[in-house]
Amino acid sequence: MNNDVKNLSRDIEQYILDQFDDRQSQLPDGDDNNSISLRRKELAEMFGCVPSQINYVLRSRFGPERGYLIESRRGEYGYIKILRITYDDPQEKSNHLSDLIGDAISVADACRLLEALRYRDLITDRERLLIEIAIKHDSSPRSGRSRSSTARLLKKMLSSLVHLEIEE
């Protein structure tokens, strides 16, 4: 991917993030409506790109692993609704993390997920590094561990972090 496309993707991402900030600043204190609605066609026209570029940015930078859910309706009057995931209850956070991991996960995907969780400030750099080391060690070729055991280990470690938050 060339730099122009990377910069365009970054610009589109930043525009969407700015929309969240603008929306939040317009709401009364205490109101935390964490969603925005946009029109794919208008975004594409604004940035001088094809709608598929908007789709790419949404898939790569606004997925569940990054803390967002996307609702989309296509067509002339279609829209994109982006919901920022928040947690009112630590158990919701734990369930979300478990759903992201699934029943099996590769070490590479686990590391990408940990980086996304760090990006969202759900874990610290230190926690990310410690979990990564444990997963890589547990999944070394000599250990013979499977993707399902990697998923179980990752779930246990992240669940422990959530429970530590509850106790604090």
C-alpha cells in the first residue's frame, strides 16, 4: 500500500474520531451517547475516494477488536452507524474479551489482539508484553500447544486482569 493510500486512510480515521469528539462535546454532562451516523457516499465524496476505501477504513480501524461496532445500511439513503463499545460492568468487559478470542487463536492473532487492547487502553504496555511472552513461550514448537490452548491461556490471563480491576 503506498503512502497516499495510508495517509488517506489515516485522514478518514481521524475524521471519524473527530466526529466522536464533536458529538461528545455537544452532549450535556453525564450523557454518553457513544455513537455517530455517517453516510458512506458523502464521506467518499469529501475525501475524493471510492466508497470501498471507506469500507476498508471501517473494517481495519473500527472493528470490535478496536472497541467499535458497525451497523451499515446500503443504498441511496444508506448510512453507517459506528458505536463505541463501553463497559458499565467488568463482566461485560470480560465477556467481550472472551468473544474476541473465540475458541482458538494463533499466536500472531493473539499478539495483534493484545496490541489492539493496548491501543484501547484496556491493558498496559507491561501487561501486553508479559502476556505476549507467556503465550509465545507456551506455544513454542517444543510445547506442542494448539490454538485452542493459546485461546484458553489468553482468556485466563485477561480475565485475571479484569478481576484485578474489580478488586482495586
